[in-house]
Amino acid sequence: MANMSERIKNITPFQLLVSFYFIAILISFLLLRIPAVYKDGKEVSIIDTLFTAVSAISVTGLTVFDISETFTNFGMIVLLIILQLGAIGVMSIGTFIWLLIGKRIGMRERQLIMIDFNQHHLAGVVRLLKEIVKILFIIEALGALILSVHFKRYFESWSEAFKHGIFASISATTNSGFDITGHSFEPFYSDYFVQFITMILIVLGAIGFPVLVELKHFLMKKNPAFRFSLFTKITTVTYGGLFILGTLVVLFIESFHSLKGISWHEKIFVAMFQSVSTRSAGLTTMDIGMFNEATNIFLSFLMFVGSSPSSVGGGIRTTTFAIAILFLINFANGRKEIQVFGREICMDDILRSFVVIILALFMVMISTMILVVTEPHGTATQIVFEITSAFGTCGMSLGLTEKLSTAGKLVIMTLMFIGRVGLISFLFTLGGKAQNPKYRYPEERIIIG
């Protein structure tokens, strides 16, 4: 018992957080094994249940079966609960419950919240958590109300309209990509209002919780001296830039392919929706299998970048991509430091960015090699698309998910899990506790490039 107690004390916060996510997947798996979750005559294998549990906790949305044809209303409620757990974060939900019952939040819990939200300081993490939960629930509630009222034109009863409205709002805000229409958002291809509201919900979920908190403080104008942080500025500019770039690329390529012959406003909305959705949402308004191969390769890049840190999405994150690009530009001009918006970025953050990118590329390469062997029926584009979709917790697919072998499903599950917990947390989980060297060797230069 003494040895066990000592081992628990030696577990790092990163290892503990990852362990909690494993426990959350196990609980989700058990919930999804309840017979009442599935319609009569529908049987789901253990591996497919596990795949769905991992996809829900990581708010990815990749599924090996049709949710609308397989889940009962009770099953959809269970799925929505799991999506909330995955979106807000395991530690966040646990801490929020502790706050409700009046439990004191200790130093260990604050460390876990800090890691789960990619914060650098312990100060104010509980207050940040309260604001995040409040903002997220308000966004989901407003989205559900607006969509439900609008969906009454598509469904005969209010109960059906509210069911679809609530599910669509939570799915979009959490960027999970699950749907109960059976055809994603293709039924709303010509409904620009639904698309516009959904895009707003996706952006609010993927832009980063700290950005939403700062925006709230700015709008409330409680502090006259308030200014946006460097994180918010870089995140917003990068997110907006990738959205515009994605829209233009899809519009340019597909105007001569799948979008040829349709009206200009249809082209714009298809391009905008797919650009937003590839941040990590995974919802589609048309069959992306019709897209040009060049477009799908570019969408793979967008999914690889993913959403912003401290959001519901995965990928290498927008700030990582931004820092890497800024460093390359500055390095080409003979400067080692990055100065942007009147601030200088910490060298430790620059190093972390390149560690994340290198590790992510290595994972994508290894995963691609494995799936090429285990999934011979898939093309190279389909495989890379599936892998980046899983890592970016996006949930888009070119039809490969349902055909995955058991080995292929295990690879995709691993990528979804790592995409959710974050590469830095996953890497520190493997590495253990940080150790400062007691001595250093003399430096020596080597030839590079």
C-alpha cells in the first residue's frame, strides 16, 4: 500500500489528466453499451462502441454507423452528455460539480485545470472555468432556441424541431460533427440562415475559450484600461486568415469542378461553410467526395492545423501554425526573436511550436504507412484525409471510416485521443517529471542545411 501511495504521488499532472480522459472514455463506453441506447434490432460490436466513445469524448464525430438509424432518443441524450464532457474537459466538468456541492478546489485540481485549458499560471483558473462553462452553455442554449424555432418548417411537431435544434446546436458549438439527419447538413444546402447560425456556433466553439472570455469583458466595459492579450490577437488573426484562405481556395478550385454551373451565392456559402467546418467541426453541406482531389488535400492541411488552443478542437492549433510562420519570416530576415503586436514571443513557446509540428508530422506519416497496409481499399488521399480529420478532431471523411479494419480503427482512435488531450500533454505524459541538468557540456557548432 505504501508503494502504491508513493507511485500515485509521483504521477505528474499531465499523466493524471490523461488518465482521467481514459476513465472518461471507459465511462462513455459503458454508457453506450446500455441496450436502451440502440433501436430494436440494432447491434453494435464492442470495437465500434469503443470507437464511438473515443470519437465523442474527443468531440471528433467520426462514426462507423449512422447515428440517426442506430440510436434511440435516449441514446442521443447519452451522446450529447458525452459531447459536453469532451468539449468542456474532464477536469472542468469535475471541478464544476465540486463547486456546485461546495467542495474546496485544491492546488492539485488547479494544476489539472491549468493543463486542461493550456494556461501558464494557476492564478484565476477556477474563475476562468466558471466563465467558460457559463459562456458555453449560453451559446448552446441560444443556438438551440434559434435553430429549433427555424426547424419547425422542416418537421411536423415541435418535439422533433427541438430535438434537431438542440442536437445541431450542441454538435456545432462543441465542433463534434455528429448529426441525426443521416446526411450531415446537406438537407440545409439551400438554407443560408441555418448555415450562417451554424458557422457562428462553430467559430465560437473553435476560436478559443480565453478569446470568448476577453470578448465578454471588452463588451461589458468594466475595465476602461482593458486590452486584448497577445494570445487573442494572434488567434483571431490566424483563425480569420485561414478561414478566408480556405474559402478562396475551395471557391477557386471547385468553381471549375463540383460547383460548376450553380449560382454565385451557392458557391460562396459552400466554400465558406467547408472552410469553417474544417477548423474541427466536420459538418458538411454537400458530398465532399465530389470535390477535386486538390481541394481535399488542402482541406487535410486545414484539419491538420485545426482550431485554437483552449477550445473544443484539435490539430496542431492555430497559434502553433502562426508562431512557426512568423519565426520562418523573421529567421529569413536574419532575426531570431519574434516581435508582433508590440510584444516579443517567448523562446520557449517557439520551441514548443516546432516540437508539436514535428511530432504531429511524424504521427501522420507513421499512421499513413500503417493504414496503407491495413486499408488497401482506400486511396492515398482518403487515408491522409481520414488521419488529419482524426488528429484535428474534425470528423470529416471521404467514406473510409465505415470500411476501416480493426487495426485501422485503433489507429484512428489513438489519433482522436491525442488530438483531444493535446500533443504537449501527451508528450509530457510519456516523459514523466521534468528534470533540470546538474551540469552542462561545452557548446559546439554543427553544419545545418
